[in-house]
Amino acid sequence: MRGKLRYAGLLALLLLGITGLSVGLYELLRGAKLDLPSAFIRVAMWVLFAFLVLLILRYVGLLWFSYLNHLERDDEDPLHMPPVTILVPAYNEGACIQGSIRSLLELDYPRYEILVIDDGSKDDTYVKAAVYEGDHGRATVRVITKPNGGKARALNTGISQATSDFILCMDGDSALHPATLRRAIRHFEDPHIGAVAGSVKVVNRTNLLSCLQALEYIEGLNMVRAAQGFFRLVNIIPGPIGIFRKSALQKVGGYDHDTFAEDCDLTLKLLMEGWQIQYEPGSIAYTEAPEKLLDLLKQRYRWTRGILQAISKHKRTLVDPRRGVGVTFTLWYMIFEGIMWPSMNCFANVLFVYVATKYGTALPLILWWGQLTVLDLAAALYCVVVEEERLSLVPYAIFYRAFFALTIDVAKLFATAEELLKLRMDWGKLDRIGRI
């Protein structure tokens, strides 16, 4: 209780700080006498600053509901811990598959099986995984191989061969925290819960780019899932860590292979069928993030197009809330995050740089970056404290908005345009270094 009160005090201070600094920034803008003869530019600027108000409300809402979800956490061990099957789809993961399996053998759980599905790898993935095949006390390891057909088909193969009523799906290049299963399985005591999304953290914090991604995963992804978890409406169960009822997976037909974001597509299918989806921050997967800019852009390009493909499959629900108002809102929120916000951010930076060049005032650009940086710093500090992460990540929020987020937003816009034009794309698998 004392810890939760401490978090409440921190949240209150951050919300007050956001309010005070936001008011100060807007007073500065209102008091500035900007000589802008173009009516279009004046209107565009006020539209953008109105959009900033919406972003402030977004951040405040996410902080508040993620805190409420945090209050509901119960760190006691569940009364019933049924067997769990862990699916590890792997394609050319020879550099890290053994590290992943070793992490799974260290899980603190009474009984579980590890099923590695080699998806026709061209390297030594199968040979390295087969070394661990057999009984390891609490865990049993099985390794199967199949012709290459993609991650979705590999997971469906695993689902069909799983011997447990609960299934954990992960990536072959990830590792799990020892308490992952204990923390997640208790949520299934509620029969309405069809799946639990875990927390993904970056393991290779080796340069500026990977450290910015470490902050992004904690603030930009986990905070959103925590807030959505309060409503049991998590919209993307991350590929590296998702725990499911086998019956729920079977009811929706498992994974489809017609998008480049099979995890997002499956999550939406579960929501459409009325299943609730919770978030569990104690179920942690450690993943290897891209360390080169080009690799990062390829990854986000694929994510964006895949999410848009998944939304398109369920576009009727955007205007037909019979599946539930919450599901319709979730789809619109995904459009806001994936299209509207990146578009507004790119437009704002272009417009404000033009204003600075044409009219000799950089104040609007400074206010835009300043407001977003204030929001990012507040969210970063809260998330780092709640997730017991390193405080050294917080200062990266200063660079996050000016460099990282803008670069990602540009990639999202290109991906959106190409998806609308139906341009051909391939999976674009990243080459892993083997940090796990």
C-alpha cells in the first residue's frame, strides 16, 4: 500500500507539473505578437496547438488509467497454476535460440512444456534447439520442424500440438523473466479473460538508438497497454509475450497469415469475439532491438503496414459498434496513433520550420517541441519509477521527440502511403546479433 501511495503522489506531482508548464507555454504563445500575414498559416498554427491540447488530454488519461490498473495488481501467487505450453517459433534464429531456451528453463513455475517450431530455417536453428530436447524437471522441451511458411503458420502448428489449456506465444529471439507465468496465469481466474499481454523490454541498450527504443517500449508501448488493461481492451498483444486460453485461440481460428502484424490481427479477432484482454507488467519478455537506423525503419515500416492491414480487415466495426463501443473506440484509437498523430507531427515540424525561416520566429517550433517534451518527460519518469527501471533512461526523453519520434513518424507516413497504394512488400526479417 505504501508503494502505491508513493506512486499516487508522484502521479499527482507530474499532473500538476504538466498543467503548470502547459499553461505557461500557452501564455507565452498568447502574449507573443507574431506577424503572420498568411491566413492559412495562422489557422494551421491554431489547429496544431488545439491538437496539442488533445495530446495533453491523451497523456493525462493514459497516466491516470495506467495508475488505476496498477492499483488492481495483486502480487500474490495464484491459487491454481495449471500446465502451460510455451510456443517458440523460430526462423534463422541460430544466434539466439539457445539463449531463449535457457531463459525458459529458468522460469519459476511448477509444470510447463517448451515447444520450439523450426520454420524451415536455413541456418543451424534446429540443431541448436534440439540440444535441449527432453525432460528438464519442471519443464519438457520438444523441437519440431516444418517447411517455411511464416510465423503465423508456425504458431498455428504449435497451437495444434500444444498439450496444455493455456499457451504462451513468444519470439525465438526473446527471453522471459522467471516470474512471467506466475504473474500472468492468475488473470485467467476470470473466465472472461481470453489473453494477457505482457511487458516487452529492450535488452541491448548499447547505443543511443537502442536506448531510445528502451524508453519507447516503457513509455510509448507499456504505458498504453497498462491504461488499456484497466478496460480489458489491450489492442495489440506483443509478439514476444502473449498468454492465451487455448480455447479462445481455437474459437477465432488461430493466427491469420494475410497481414504483416499477425499479433495485432489476432488481438482484434479476440476482441471482436467478446474476449477481454488484460495487461500484466510482471510478465516480461526481453527482446533485441535494432541497433542501426535502417533496420529500425524497416521494422517500423512493417509494423505500420501490418497494423493498417489488420484494421482494414475489421473496418466495418469503425462505424458499426455492435461488437462493442469499446472495440470501435479501440480501432479509432489505433488510427489516431498510426496515422493522425504522425501526420500532424510531420506537418507541424514542416510548418513551423517554414515560419521560422520565412518570418524569423522559431517560437511556435519551440513551443511545439517544448510541450511534447514536457509530456514525454512526465510519462517517462512515471513509467520508469513504476516499472522499477533505471532513472538514466529519463533524460533520453529530451532527444526522443526531436529526433527519434519524428524519424519514426516519417517512416509511418511512407508506410501508410504505400499501403494505401497496395505496393508489394516482403517480411523484411531483421538479422539478430545475438544479445540474448
